Amino acid sequence: MKNFYKRVSLFVLFAMLSLSVVFFYIKSKYDYREKIEILSNNSMAIIFNYNLVFENFFANYFRYPYSIEEFYNYWEGDTVGFGYAGAKKLMQDPFSVKGSDLLYVPIYSRASKESEGFLLISAGIDGKIDNQIKDTIYFESVKTLRLYNYLAPATTLTYRKYNLHFSFKDYLLGNSDLMVEYADGIAIFLNNASHRVYTPTQLMNKLYPRGFTRLDCSVEGKVKSVNDSTVAITDDTCSVVCTMYKGRPFKANKNELVRIAGCFRNKLDPKTKTIYLDHCIAVDR
């Protein structure tokens, strides 16, 4: 009889442990899906999503922030309703057991030595950041990071949807992180500029007298003059002086037809019919 009760007790104990494990599994899976949904909603937001708030910074400085603190300081002076509080809320990592922010990682170009890209990394299913990043990260070294997933770098304003499966093993033994966003700012800029291609005269007619404070565009025409830092393009009526972006060498001969993408920053001279573009990069015609 004692053996019987002992077996029953062991069975009950085993059943209780099994139920506890099942309950813990179900709850963990539900929490995981809920947290993934938070990241997806933040990525899919129409106005203030992960990609757009950093592109706002890039549009002003032609680079991404060197640190998350610089990003927060940038939005602290915001007047469009997002502000410092909005930036802090957006950057909260729903997976972090410490309530930490998403890990922001500027991605540098070896050519320009500038932060041309960025990563946002979540602690992921195990609740802690496993990547301890102390050195500069370049585009070529992103794949060396320990990540559950890999997103191709965005070359346009991208809305991410995460469909990762819950893994109980990763929950217990995971030692990787979750990639939330990965963007290539130069590629996004070139993609935007490719949709607005003008001759110098067409660009002048678009910009003056109505005026634009900022416009990413491409200009196509003959090379009027060229040196180490600038290229002047003309169509014999108007001219565009392009200050070339560092790290992207450019060679052309006088009178050669070229296409150059650049940023208009409200600099033009209607008397000489000259437009000035910054951060210019030669592109294929």
C-alpha cells in the first residue's frame, strides 16, 4: 500500500510539474508574440516609425546619429509633436528584462568614414543583449553579430513585419539578439533622388521663383568644369554646381554627359542661373 501511495504521489508531482511547464511555455509564447507585435506596430506606424525618425535626422546631417544620446537630443527640440518623450517611448525594448532601450548601432562606411547606416537591436527572446559592441561597426562586419534574424539593409523607407517563430530552447538557452531595423542611408538617398531627374534648366524652373528649402534630386547635363571637390554641369542655359560627397571618387571629362544625385539646400543664384547641390554622388545614366 505504501508503494501505491508513493507511486500516486510521484505521479501527482510529475503531473503538476508537467502542467507548470506547459503553462510556463504557453505564457512565454503569448508574451513573445505580444512583444513581437509591439515591434511590428512601431515599425509599421505611418508617421513616427523606426525608419522615418532616423531618416529625419539623416535629411538634416546626411548621416545617422553617432549615438542614441545624439538622437534623443535631436528630438528634444522637436516642434511637430514627437519630441524627446516620443523618441524614448519608441526606443523602449519590449523584450528587455531590465527595461532598457533598443540597442542603437551606427554603421560606418570605410570609404567616407561616416555613419551611413544604422542598426536597431532588441534583446530578443532571452531578454538580454548578448552583443557587446565596443569597436566601430562597418557594413561588412554586420553579419559577424550574433542575431536570431538578418534583415537586408533598407534602400527605401521600409515598414518591417516580424514573423519569427517562438523557440522555447532559445528562451532558455538563447545567446543572440533580434535585429529590428537595418538601413543604408546613402542607398535610400539615391533611391529618392532617382525619382526626380532634371536638366539644369528644368531644375531651375522647378526651384525658382517658387522655392524649395530642401530637395533630393538628380541632375543630368554636360560637364562644364571639374576639380577634386566640385563638378559643374550645364545645358547651355543654366548650371548646377555639385559639391561631391566624400569617399565617392568621381572622374569625368569636360563636355561629357553625366548624371549626379545631390541635395538642394536652398542655394541658388537666379542672376547667373546657377544652382548649388551638396553631398553629390555620380550615378548611372
